[in-house]
Amino acid sequence: RFTVSKFEHPDNNYTLQVKQLIEEVHPKDDRHESVYGDAKRYFAEVYAQQSAIEELQKQLTRAEQQKKGQVKAELLRKQIKELSAAHEDLRHHRVERLHSVALKVIALCEGESFEDTQMLSSKFLGTLMLITRGPERNFASLHQRLKPLYKAVLALRLVDKVQDMDVQGNRYLRHVKDSLLRFKGDHRNYKKWQEEVAIPIISCALLQDIGLQSSEALRILHGDDNKLDEFRVLDEPTRKQLLKINFTQTLEYLKNGLGLPRYIGNDKAERDRFVQRHTALNVFMQTLMKDTYLSKNGVGELIKIPQIYTSIVLSTKPDFSKKNLPKGYVFIEQLAKKGALNAELAKAFVQIVGYFPLGFGVTYIPRNEKGVDREQYECAIVTRLNPPHPAEPVGRPVTRNLSYISSGSDEVIKKSSNLFFPANRKKLMRIGRERLMEIMGQLSGNFSPEAVDDLIPCCWEPADYFSFKKNQNLWNKVR
């Protein structure tokens, strides 16, 4: 059992930063300023602002045609100018917030080398998974809030895999191919990667479902009286209608709700280059976003594959169970076999995540010095991307001789030891019910002897363990 002292902050600095970033993207209270809050306000207010400007324009045209209308026309011109400036200011704020969030994502998951970057990304994704207890209380709304960031970091790591692929036939994938050059110590390459690859990829991943914040979509999700459960299973026609709304409104937001960032300076040539560069980047983002829905250029799959996986490991469905998390990769493999996903990208993605998601609680049979199975099991947490074999996760053991520990080093959990696989659970069945009950009693404060099915658990729930500050340092810098 884990209890936190009332004098101790329950989270370490890194976990606090991740939780703060979740609030900046998709907060619990949508009155807080955030990426999602900006979009919701845009859809609720901006159309009205545009209509107001259009109405003033009509009045101005009429006033200009009247002999005595010049004073009124001047007043209307001033009102239009002020409204348009306020309108443009809000747009710039939205762009700046999105860029600021993207830079924070990069700061938390990028290192100075490829290895460091994989470790920091593992830490980020693992932390997101470890702050959800799974199917309890309002888990669906928490998962909904975690998804954009989870997907964004997975998309970045998938982009790094494009380096190993033949992308000659795809100009958009060629655009991201050189992303690993940023580790060569050349600052120019790093800035180019950050501006032309990372920020567009993160932004599109964060905004992929932003159209669901539009009034039309919210009406379907919550009902006219705001009493419907947004996570209910929708019938097919409603689901298709919602997908269509999400697609059109997301693109509308990308195009008109965001657009070009603010240029600061007064050099005309520099300004022209700035506008040209950011116009090209916006076209790339719009192509990327369209392609996540239409799959015509092959570039959208950099976000679509992480999105499909994230919708399984952070599912909002009522039947969600953490026991099913290791099946997330199966769906990716099946879609690739059917030709619905690029087979090479799908394979690269499964190599990155393996079968067991980061933050997953693994139970396994430890071995003694002679390599013989011991008559007990221990608990570990999956802590690394890119396992040597997809079925053999790299994890941090968090128990030793059935007692919780808060330090240690990563190990590969062999398939022949992992209790997720039924053959290994049978091995422990031989050691007798009494001994198993003794083990469970030591590891779980709320264990009841009736829970026979869970005597040999195929996994465990590590959220309580992780909620204790001293247990949050599961990741060590690569030496």
C-alpha cells in the first residue's frame, strides 16, 4: 500500500512538468487558457466576429454612397479596423500558444543524441500512462486529455524511423528524411528540423481532432441539452457525420483559426522570406492533416499510425481494460496486412513500441544465479522504447523478494518469464495455493483470498506505486 505524507509534494519536478503540459493542451477545466480552449472559443466566437465585421462592411458601403454619410463612414472604418486588429491579435495568440506547447514537448522528449532522445521520450510516454489508473471513475475524460500529447511524441519517434526507409517516390516523406542530422551537432540542422519537421508534426498530432470542439460536433457529442455521454457508442450514420465535421472543421481551424505567425521586424526582404517559409510550412501541415484522413500521400500515416495505437492504449470505451493494452500493436499489424497502412511504417512503429506499452505493469518469474526459475513472481514497469524483441519489453523491476523497491536498473523481461503469456502462469500453478496466497498478501494490501483468478496476475496496476514521489525516477540517463 502506498501513502503520501501530507508534507511531501506527491510529484517530482518532471511529473509536475508533464501534468502542467497536459493542462496547457487539454485542461480538466476548459475555462483555462489552452490549445483546446483556444479552439473552442474560436468556433464559438470567431464566426460571430467575422459576421460582425461583414455587417459593418455593408453599412460602410451604404454610408460611402450617401452624400451626408462621410462622418458615419469614418466611424465605421475605425470600428472595422479595431475589430479586425482584435481578431488578428487573437489569431496570433493561438499560433503562439501552439508553438510554445510544441517547444515544451520538444524540451521534454529530445536529448542531445538519438539514445538520449529515446530515453526521454520513453520517460514522457511512460509518465502519461502511469498517471492513469485505467478503468476507474472518469477515466475516459482523462484519457481523452492525455491522447494528443501521447500521439505527438509517438509521431516524432516514427518520423525518426523514416531515415531508414526508401522514400524517393514521396516528396513529403523526403522532407522529413534528414531529421536525424540534428544529432550531428550542427545547430542549423537542429533549427531546420525543429521548424520544418517537429513543430508541424507535433501541431498536427495535437490538432487532429480539434474539429470536435466546434459547436456542430459538440451538439452531437453532448446533445442539445448537454446531457448525453460524449463517450457513448455512436451509431454508424452519426459516427460518419461526426468524422466529416471533424475533418472539415479541423482544416478550417488550421487554415483560418491559425495561419501564419506574427512577423516582428521592419526588414521587407526578411519579412518576404518569413512569409514564404511559413506559407510553405502551413501548406505542408494542411497536406499532412488532410492525409491523416484520406491517405493519399503516405505522409499522414506518420500521425495516423500513432493515433490508431493511442486510441487503443488510452481507450475511452467503457470496456477498457489494461489487460488488453499489449494488443495495441495487433491492430496496426492487421491494418498493414490489409493494405490500409504503409507496411514499412507499420513495421517500424511496432519496433518502436513493442507489444507492451510504456508504463505497463509486467509480472514475471525471476531466476536465481544459475538461471533457474524461482517459485515466486516479481513486478516491473515497462520503461523503454525499441525493445530488442517486440515480445520482450525492457522494464524496471520494482519489487525484490516481494517487497517494493524504489531504485534499480532496467532488464529485458524474457518471453519465457513474462506472466502475460499463459504458459508461464501454468509454471507457477505448480507451487501450490498457500504459497501463492502468501505472495499476493505481501504485494497487495487489499487482497482477498477469494480472488483465486488473480492469484497469478498476467499484469499489475502500477499507478499507486508511481503516485509516490520517490518512485517516479524510473528512468536513468543513457551512459
